[in-house]
Amino acid sequence: MFQPFEAALPRRSENVFDIRAYGAVEGGTVSNTAAFARAVQAASEHGGKVVVPTGIWLTGPIRLLSGVELHLEDNALILFSKSREEYPLTVTDYEGIRRIRALSPLSAENAEDIAITGRGVIEGSGDLWRPVKQFKMTQRQWDALLKKSPYVIDTPEGGVWVPTESIYLGKQAGEVDPDSCATEEMALQKAAPYWDFYRPVMVSLRHCRRVLIEQVRIQNSPAWCVHPFFCEDLTVQYASIFNPYHAQNGDGIDVESCNRVHIHHCEFQTGDDGICLKAGKDREARKISGPCQNVLIHDCRVGESHGGFVIGSEMSRGVHNVLVKDCLFVNADVGLRFKSAMGRGGVVENIHMEDIRMANIREQSVIMTMNYVLNTMGEDEAVRQSSDPEDVPTFRDIHFVRCKCKGAGKPVTIRGLEGYPESIHDITFDACELGSAP
């Protein structure tokens, strides 16, 4: 049974700190990085809103501090630039493990009582960072990309266009594992020539408490759009998160190892998973306690996406006590997706899906799979062949009630680990209509 909870909202002040008073220049031609930093610092010292007026405001990375509300007025546009100088490489967590990434355009760490609000738009300029797969393009679109950059990586799936030579060379060199070098500094120096190969998540919220994202539209991210990591009391409401359908790794929101999360009345359209819960990857993640738990999601719409609602595949610290209800998923590859792999360990349990409506689902309405493995860092084949019971992931106590789908490749696929019948159990479907396409 789902255990109700309340996510505390941030304490907010009505003090106003207009970025123009700190030297910001509207128009999209002058960088306002320093002006945003001065306004955020002043708002943090006194508590209040950093107000972004109507207009186009070009800037480098913005870091929020405790007590700050970043408020975008109607038709305000924060337009993030891209430069080697303003986006240095750092060691962070991405896709469940320690990775090197460029600095996120919008971030907060160890902050309390922060908010991102208003009816404006936050534009991540992700097309300056992201690769594009040829099979997702029309010929005219592909030709237009080649006019911007001649660099194409050949893969078994076909060509992958990249926007810069340094990304192309970074792909050839391979990703630097920060744990493979004697020090983090050495790892960062090794990766430095290919800095934009290490594209960042757009909004990175790490170890924050009492966080609110309200009304804003967040779009066109370099990688994941919004990544709350070990946050407590997170509310996302009446917001829009958009990425182009071809945005590689363009997840909408990836809630990782957070506690007390309330997401409602939001709209997502993404190049990857729409709404996703995660909790770290494999044995390294399980050294730190931090399940993703106490999550309520309702009255959300997800359009084009890889998965409407997803748990995993990084779920090694566990995912507990989740209710998703009254949501609509349209034009997704998969409607409700639960994914893991041998080596993850961890338990996904007490998950409730109620009154979910789906249409035009290309693959499965519901899929649970334990053989999800990507050729990315951290996928250790020796661990995949482990016989250690701690490495066996578990899906249990998962319930689908009054979920309906009109048009799907398959209604339901459940695939556990061979030889481990206990890896998936106590799954129920009540009054569901998940038929395949006619």
C-alpha cells in the first residue's frame, strides 16, 4: 500500500533582485554571467527573488544558492551560451556512476529553500552539444546538419553527426574514467582537449532541500534536462520540459535517490525517457544508502518519448513507495518501463500505477526487463555473470490498476533473470486494458 507523505515547499521571500540592477543587458548579444552571479549572491544574503524581466538574456552557467528563487517573468528567455572557458570539466554523477561532465548550465549544490519559477523559458542550447543519429533525420535535415559541421561518426546503425571536431575526437579517444587515473585532476587534464564531448545535464540539483520548479518551460538540454540527485522535498508543478524527438540522452526529469518528491500537472516531450526514477548503478552505488522513495506523480502528460514513466535501469539503492496516477502518455516507444540488469542489486517495491492512459505506443504498454545493458562506462561483464545474491535486482509488489492503452506493439512484456525466478514477483493487473494494435 502506498504510504502518503507531504513534500515541504521552500521558504520564500518577497525581496526582489532585478538582474538589470546588477549590470545585466537584454538582447542576447552580451553575456550576463557576472550579473546573474551578483544578483544570486545578493539574494542569498538577504533572501528573495532574482527576477529575470521580459526579454532575451544571454548567459553562461548560473549557480543557485540557499534562499534564492530564480523567477522568470512572462516571455523572459534565459539563453545559455557555450564556451570552453565558462563550462569547465568536473567530476560528478551521471547515469548512476562517477563521470566527467562539463559544468551544468543551471545548478545548485547543498542548497536549501531554492526555486525556479515563472512563465519564461530556459533554453539550454543543446543543439550545440548533442550528437544526432542520421536515421532520425530526413535527408534535407541531414544535409542541413552537414553544412554546420562535417564531422560524422560511423556506427552499425548508421552515421552520427556531431557539432564540433573536439566531440568527434573525444568519441575516437573514448570517455575518460575518473577512477582510472591517479587523481581527479589528472583525469580532467586527460579529458580537457575534448571538453564538449562531456556534455552536461542542463539543471543539476545535488544534495538540496526544499526545492520548487514551477510553471517554467525548460528546453533543449545538452543531455538530461533536469537531474535532482539526493534531494529532499522536491516539488515540480505546472512546468513544461521539452527536447527535440532526436535529442540523444534527452531525458525529461531523472529523479535520483531523492526523498519526498511531488511532480504534478507537468508536460514532457523528450528525446528519451520522460519521467524517470533512478538510484545509482551496481555495487559502487550500494555502498551508499539512498533509495529513491516517497514519490507522488499525477496529472502529467508525456508526449514523444522513449518511455512515458520509467524506473531504472540505475536502481541499485532501491526505489520504494511510489504512486503514479491520472497521467497521459502518447507517442512513446514504451508506456510504463521498468528496467534493470544483473549486477544492479537493489529492490524496486511498493509501486502503484493507477488510471494511466496511453495511446500510439510503438512497443510495449508495460515492460519489465532484467537484461537491460548498455555499452557505457560501468557495465562490467564479470559482474553481469555474477552469482552473488547481492547483485540480483528485484522487482516486487508492483500494481497496475485501471491502466488503459489504445494501440501498442505489445501489451505487456515481463522478462526476469534466467535462473532467478524471485527477481520479479507479486505483480498485479486489475481492470487494465492493454491490448495490442489491431
